[in-house]
Amino acid sequence: MRIVLVGPPGAGKGTQAAFLAKNLSIPHISTGDLFRANISKQTELGKLAKSYMDAGNLVPDEVTIAMAKDRMEQSDAVNGFLLDGFPRNVSQAEALDEMLKAESMKLDAVLDLEVPEDEVVKRIAGRRICRNDSAHVFHVTYQAPKAEGVCDTCGGELYQRDDDSEETVRKRLEVYHTQTEPIIDYYKAQGLVVTISALGKVEDVTGKAMAALKGDGEGE
Ligand code: ADP
Ligand code: AMP
């Protein structure tokens, strides 16, 4: 399956993607995680991306699309992938369509995670991620690690993302509404969107997402 996850920052895309990717046996491809890996390795791409990320802006399309394409072309993604955080505007969605068309492929679904803004703000405020791998995500109260400040998965140090500060979050939400939300209509026109509420326990949201992706009518 080829799936795109959309939803505001803090909706739980990364958290759900970890479970969905495992259930569906496809790789979880997060452009945010790819940028953060570049930042920790101090690559040129990482240096460029950091300045945009810290301001809550989107990294320019040209570099983002090239990075996403490169990842999607790796051997583990030949039979499908779960995209998290990409595409993030209509130009990126068009570029993705072109890429897939060139390989006679298409998307199977766009899973839209709905969460009210006040909940998203609480989720982001308490989010802690692992220094070793930003796909290891926790929350100080909602998804607390067994030992404070230590990643359950790999023992790495947990920290708060630089762009999870209150001011940057406000900017990221604005960017989501103005630039990313229009991709939902873009994909609705292709009949691909399934929307679920991402409120509630992580495992319940995963169950709803799996049901919606299988098209058995339990999505909302
Ligand atoms: P996104 O990838 O959409 O930005 P994350 O998956 O990083 O969102 O989740 C944001 C924060 O919310 C994390 O701290 C995560 O632990 C927490 N979280 C995710 N899903 C839920 C949920 N269903 N209920 C409560 N907290 C959640
Ligand atoms: P995320 O981890 O998905 O919350 O993304 C963190 C930040 O990385 C965003 O606020 C952007 O600055 C950048 N980013 C991630 N994905 C993209 C994308 N598809 N296009 C542009 N910027 C992105």
C-alpha cells in the first residue's frame, strides 16, 4: 500500500505511523525525521533545513522533494510506504503524483487525522523525542517513558524539539492551515481521503485507522 498521513503538527502522525507501518509491513517515511537525522549528522542539507524548521517554516520544495524521492526509491519501499509529513503543500503533492505516475504507481489512500487545536497544543507541549532516533516519540503524561528522560526503545536521551516552543508551534499551525490543509481538497478530488478522529488512546486510533484503510466503514 502507498499511503499519505496528514494532520496538524502534534496530531499523532509519527506515533500512529510506527504501528501502521508495522501492521502493513511497509516503511514509515517521515521527512521531519529525515531532516532531523541530517541535522544530527551536521550535513549541508541538515544545516539548510534547520534554519527553516526552527522558524516553523517549510523547507524549500526543491530539496524536500529530492530527499523524499531518494528515500522512496530505496529497496524497502518498492512494495509501498507510509508517508508522514510529505507532501506538505500542493506543489509537493503534484510532484509526488508525477513521481508515482512515472513508475505506473498510485496512492491507495490519504489518511487524515483530525484533532482539535487545543489538544494538539497539549500534545506538542509534552512531546519528548529520542536523541538517537526522532521516530521514538513520547509524551510526559500521555505516553510517559518508563524512566523519566530515557527512551524505552533504545535507552537514548529524551529531549524537547527546538521547534516545539510555543512561538514556533503557533507558526507551524498557521503554515499547516494555509499550506498543508489544501492538499486534503487536492486528494479529495482524487477520492483518496479517509478522515478519522485521532482523539482517544493510541491503540484505539490505530484500530480506527486500520479499519478505515481497509475500507470497512469504521472510519468517520
Ligand atoms: P505528529 O507526528 O503528528 O507531529 P506525534 O506522533 O509526534 O505527532 O505526537 C505528538 C505528541 O502527542 C507526542 O508526544 C505523542 O506521544 C502524543 N500522542 C500521540 N498520539 C496520542 C494520543 N492518541 N493520545 C495522547 N497523546 C498522543
Ligand atoms: P515534522 O517532524 O513533520 O513535524 O516536521 C518538522 C519540520 O520539518 C517542519 O516544520 C518543516 O520545517 C520541516 N518539514 C518536514 N517535512 C516537510 C515537507 N514535506 N516540506 C517542507 N518542510 C518539511
